[in-house]
Amino acid sequence: GAVVSQHPSRVICKSGTSVKIECRSLDFQATTMFWYRQFPKKSLMLMATSNEGSKATYEQGVEKDKFLINHASLTLSTLTVTSAHPEDSSFYICSAGNTGRSYEQYFGPGTRLTVT
Amino acid sequence: AQTVTQSQPEMSVQEAETVTLSCTYDTSESDYYLFWYKQPPSRQMILVIRQEAYKQQNATENRFSVNFQKAAKSFSLKISDSQLGDAAMYFCAYRNGSSNTGKLIFGQGTTLQVKP
């Protein structure tokens, strides 16, 4: 099956700094990647959809200047949390998909971000 | 806009017994996909089962089966012969079939406890 990796799995950063999370599709080309945020015991909240080579589409209420998404290649997307604050602490999950009718989404293992 | 509702925040089942998790959705589309995802304590999202709306036959995957009632917009998941490893949070999800982005809409989730 398709494998998606995320790095790092855990990160702790100080308030005011920026942190970058990588999402890689290891054995397939992902034309579209999705970034989610999940609070404990809650559902996944879609933050943005990114297509390779174009600007990400952000969901309503998500600050695009705070959560910078880059999808520069068919196997890599990055989420940069800029000027992080404690309220940005959360679990971030990416998923990757390909065009086509089945359009399966394959999920990464997630990244736990703690902002102190 | 499409919505997905899981009305059972928590469910429990005795090992080897059968449990059914409920999911309803709302859409005006005729072409769509429905999914059940499992999120164990590791928080890795795992696809359990998928149903295409145009298929009348209910999908099955080993011990997992769905009851897809298109007119009622209901999509329940039945887990037979429950095992301790089935304990997880389960999410019902919807995807519009004609969508180029393949965006998933998740329900609130149901936490399943399996008692030995």
C-alpha cells in the first residue's frame, strides 16, 4: 500500500519561533496533499488543500500567513507554523492523494507540536 | 454543504461480540464515496472500508461490513467478532465523487472500547 511519512513526529518549540513539518509520499506521486489539525478526542479539521506547483487552498478561518504550505514536488509538502504560540499546540496530520476516480487518501502518522 | 454526523461519542462491546457504529450524512450529490477510518492510540489513520454511492451492494472487509441506506443517507459500520485490537476512534467520512480535490468531510468520531 501507499506510504506517507511525516517529520518530525514530535516537536517542541518556543513561542514566537517557526517550525516546519514535512509530509512525504514514499512510493507514489501525490498530486494533492491535505493538512489537518486534530485536538484530543476530536475529529480531524481540514486546514488546507495543496496541489503540486500551485498555491494552497485554505479552509475558512485558517490563517494562510500563519500556516504556510508549500507543495513543491509530487512527493513533498511542507507546513510551516510561523510565529508559533501555545494555542497552536496540536496534532497535525497530512494525507496524500492522486488524481483519479478512486482518489484514495493516504495518511501520515502525524506530528505533535508543543509550543512553550 | 455536505455534513457527516456520528451521534455516538462512545461505544463499548464485549470481545467476540458484534457492535454497530452509526453515521448519517447530508448531501444533494448523487455521486460520492463514503469511508470508515480507524484511529488507534498511535493516531495513525487507517482506512477500514469504502463504499461507492452508485453501488447497491454493501461493502465488506473481513469482519467489517457496512449497511448503506442511500435514501436514508445512513452508513453504519458493523464489526463482528470484536477483538481487543479494534479499540480505537472510528471516523465516518464523505467525499464528493465529482470533486477534483478529493476533500474528505469527517464526522465527529466514535470511541470504541472493547472489553475482554
